[in-house]
Amino acid sequence: MNTFTRAGLTVLIGLIIWFLPHTEAIKPEGWHLLAIFIATIAGFILRPWPTGSMAIFGVVAAVATKSITMVQALGGYAEANVWLIVAAVFFSRGIINSGLGKRIAYTLIRIFGTSSLKLAYALACADLIISPATPSNTARGGGIIFPIVQNISLSFGSNPHGDTSRKIGAYLMTTAHTINTITVTIFLTACSGNLLITSLGAKLFGYDISWWEWFQAGVIPGVICMILMPWFIYKIYPPEIKATPEAPAMAQKELDKLGPVTKSEIYVSLIFVACIILWATAIWTKLHPTAVALIGVLACVVTGSLTWDDILGEKTAWDILIWMGTLVGMAGLLGKLGVVAVFADFVSNLLNGYDWFWAAFFVSAAFVYSQYFFASGTARITALFSAFAAILVAMGAPIPFTILLFGLMNSPGCTLTHYSSGVTPIFFGAGYVPQGTWWRVGLAISVVSFLIHFWGGVLGMKLFGIL
């Protein structure tokens, strides 16, 4: 489809919903805002123009039709969690610029990379260490981990699109991508989708999930998957090369190119650790996570690890501000206008008689495997979270459990297809894994990941008193 066909479909979806009959429990402005909100989501999926542009179209349409006021339309840009993501993306630029991310990865490979399985675990540890301060797993995976995986693969004579792809490249690409989608489980600040979920949850239910609560819910399933997945993939999609004695020497060459540890790396390391400590202790210090992130950004600027030009040029952060501010604002207004509550009551009545816990299991599965129909985790969250979460809460599920549950479910579906998340096309596009194999292996990974994330998450929330 060309641009204008996709745009026409987006508008058509909005118009159909706009003129559909609806219950009197929903005020006309609420229904009209719902039509514009769904059309905006459709625009995110069909992408006639970039996501940020589609968000602005949504704002303009909502205000022009008097569904909401201009002040209401811009309310989402004042949300603290939106600015937390933006600030954290700025901070992650400091990590990348300083070379700290590459140094961590190559150091781990030098120490542990004597076999293909150990290499996979070394890359997993690198992703895990960097993840708390890089809320774009696309930037983390594509900007830091992927180039390293590619270099390692080529150094062992494993080339894409050929007979040598299975030597080691296919295994490492699959594993590194899987781990990149798992680290988002453990830390709230490891993925923008996590913060979108907590922002929408706060808007809909008035409950703010803390960094520490997220860690408590995610650490058990996250760590189990971190330990299990490299071995599991090794068994179902093994590399031909098992021993990699050359990898430590290769990593040392790359470290030599980086040279001695720079002042910038030292500064960023100290700031990084300080931010993690402040996020983890916010329950006692009462410091807002956004304030901590902004402190980290300012510290990077003061130490010269980040420049104002870096901040101005960080397109990802400004794009997130535009589209996420719009979505959070609209979702909050839909909640206030009663649209979400009416929908939740309707579905919960249909599910009358079902226990909310088992409903949560099946709704979670539906949320995960709906990823087949979305080209990004953000689009799936935007389209489904508010409705699915409202259904569970209406059935009696505790609000903190519900929000955290969908946070845990952010990960398993990202391995299903070659387009399922922002970082996926980078690893798939390297050409080491055929599309059919990617889908087949990805489905097996997702099933194991889903079960671990659900039951491990429930265990974690019970142990830490959240559930």
C-alpha cells in the first residue's frame, strides 16, 4: 500500500467508529475521542507517516472536533514518566558515546568467551549490566550488542546467507536478540514500553508502580530466563562451532582499540551506579525516578560525558516525547470520560463466573500472542493494555498485580516474528536466520518465556508482598 492508501484506511477506521451506535453510558465526546484514539493507533500500525506525525494528527483531530480542549490535549506532555523515558534516553547516549557499553561487553567476552555457550552468556551479562540505564532496547541491542555479535560471527568465518551461517552466527544472533527482550523484564528503565505501561496504569487506576516494585516482580522470571534461554536455544538451534578459544584474543584486540579507560567512562560508570542506587532506594529517599534520571543527565553534562548538542540531536528521545505524551494524555482522558470502565464492565459480565486469576492467565496469553499482528511492542501496549487491564481489575484483580503482569508480558511475544519489536529487524536483517526458522524457533522460545514470566512473576509478587 502507498502512503495515501494507508492514511485513507486510518481515517476510515476512525470514521466507522465515530458513527457507530453506542451506549448512553458513554458521553458523545468520550466516544469521539475513542474513535480518534483508535484511529491514531491504527496510524501507528499502518504508518502512512512517522509515529510522531500520527500522534500530532490525533491531537489536532481531537481538538478540532471539540472532543477535548487544547489544554487537555497537551496534558500528557506534563506526565513525569514520559520525561523519565526522555531523560533516560539522553543518559544512554552518554553510555554509548563514552564507549562504556562496548568495554563492558568485550571485557566479559575476554574473560568468559571460550565456548559458544559461554559467549552467549557473556553477551547476556553485558546486556543485563547496561539495561537499567538504557530505556531503548533497540538502541542497546542495535547500537552496542549487535555490532559485537556480528564481529564475533565474522571472525569465526560464519557469514550470513550461506552455508556458514550456522557455524556460530545464527545461534548468537538468536540468543542475543532473545536476551535483549528479556532484560526489559527486570528493570523498569530498560525499555520505553515498560514506562508506557506504568504511565497508562497510573492514568487509568491512579497507582504508580515504583522502580523497586517492578524489580521485585521481574527479577525471578527475568533471571530464570537469562540463565535458561542461552542453553535452551543451544539445544533447539545449536551452533556448529562449540569451542571458541579465539574469542578472548579477538575481544582483547577490540579493547586495545578502545585504549585505556577514559575519564568519560569513569564518570559515566559512577553516575550510572548512583542512578541505580537512587532508583532502588526511592521508597526511602522519596526522590521521584524522573528527578533521578534528570540528575544523571545533568551530571553527564557537567562532567563533559554528554553535550547539549548530543541532547538536541537525540531524535529518539524527542520522538518518544511527542507520541507517548499524546497517548498517555488520550488514555487518561478516556478513563476519566468512562469509556474504559464501560468496556471493562461489558467484558467482565461476559466472563462472569470465571476466577480473576485464571482470567489473568488467558488474557496474558492473548496479549502475548497478539504480537503476531503488531510490528512493535509499543503499538501492542497502546492498543490493548488499557482495555485488557481494565477487564482484569473489573473482575477483581489487584491493580498493582495487573499493571505489573502486563509489564512482564511485554517480553515473551517479542521473539515471535521478524518484525515484532524495534530491535528485531536489526538481528534478523543480518541474514543469519531464515524467516521460517526465526518464526519456528521464536515460537518455542515464546512459549517457555511466557510460562516462566507468568508463574515466576506471580511467585515474585507473592514473595515480596505485592500479591
